[in-house]
Amino acid sequence: MSTIPSTSATTTSTTSTSSVNSALSSTMTQADFLKLMTAQLQAQDPTNPVDNSQFVSQMAQFSQLSATQQLDTDLQSLSSSVTSAMQTSQVLNSSNLVDRQVMVPSSTMSFDGSTSMLGAVNVTTATTVNVQVLDSNGNVVRTIPMGAQSAGLAQFSWDGKDDSGNTVAAGNYTLSATSGNTSLDTYVAGTVTGVGYGGSSLGTYLQVSGVGGVSLSQVAQIL
């Protein structure tokens, strides 16, 4: 705020009050407001002091500022408490998924050498779908024709064998789902082995066997 002249007529008090109101409209602390009011009182013209009604109005504004700042602090504290409680509740509720199978987004499938694997394709519009399983060298070891599928999550199963009927070696395999020349997103089923909280950016996550950490929001199906 600019220095308030020590000698002037009625316009001085009016200008000072206007300056206070203008400054109050922007962000300020209680200490700033008190300094501003003290400066105004010290600089007022003794022959034409601040009108009582103006002073009362400024005190009312100060009271309102104090109440608003306290309300903002209380709301932030309440919001933090509610968020923390919701996070804790979500993690605890998600613990019920441990040892359950879930369908989550993944373009790889981990084969243990004997157990058949369950996967799915996100079909955006009704169409014919084909799934290919590729080894670490990018070679197609198995083609799974799924035929005509309606829109939605279409499941498929891979028995761990190649197109010749031979069981492939254990390891990670890549999934590729297509409809004509259009690529489609793939999902795999895995067992939930743990639940955790990854901060505000990740939220609650599940540890899924064969996949790793997956955000709870990405779970497409609980099997």
C-alpha cells in the first residue's frame, strides 16, 4: 500500500478507506491487515479522523477475513482427514481380493510350463478377433482364432502349446490381438498376492502374479 499523506481534507480519509478495501480484496494475512489499519490510523489527519462507521466497517472486514481464513484451514484439515480415511478403507477392502484372480491390462503372459493361461481382448465394436502368442524373439508360436465377438471383454484361453501341439518352454510370451489391421488391447488373468498404497498419483494397487503392480482402477474383472 502506498504511504498515506498526513495532511489533506475529506478526500484523504475516503481514499485511505478505498485503499484498504482494495487491498483486502486480494490475498492477505491477519498481520498484513493489522499493519495496514495501523498505518492508516497513524497517517490520518487529526482534524479529519476516520469516520466511526468506516472504522467499524473495517473491523467487520477484519473479523470476516479471520473467520474465512480459519474456515479454509479447517476445511483443508477435514479434507485431508477424509481422504486419509478413504484411502485406508479402500486398502483394507481391497485386501479381500488376495488369493483371488483378476483380469488386468497386459501385453505379456507368463507361462509356468504346464498351467493353461486365461486372457481377454477388449473388443471395441463387434468384429472378428484373432490372438497371436509370440516368443521372446518375436516368432508366432500360437494363433488363437476367436471368431466373431460382440463389443466388450472377450475371454480366451491358451494351453501353453504351439500351433503343432507341442508344449512350449516356460517363460514370458507376448500377446497380440487384432481385428483385421486394427490392434486391440489385451488382458491377462493373475492371482492377487498383495495390496498396497502407492501415493496420490497411483492410489491403491494390487500385486498380481505374472504381471506385477497394477492400479486397482485398472482391474477389468474379478474372476
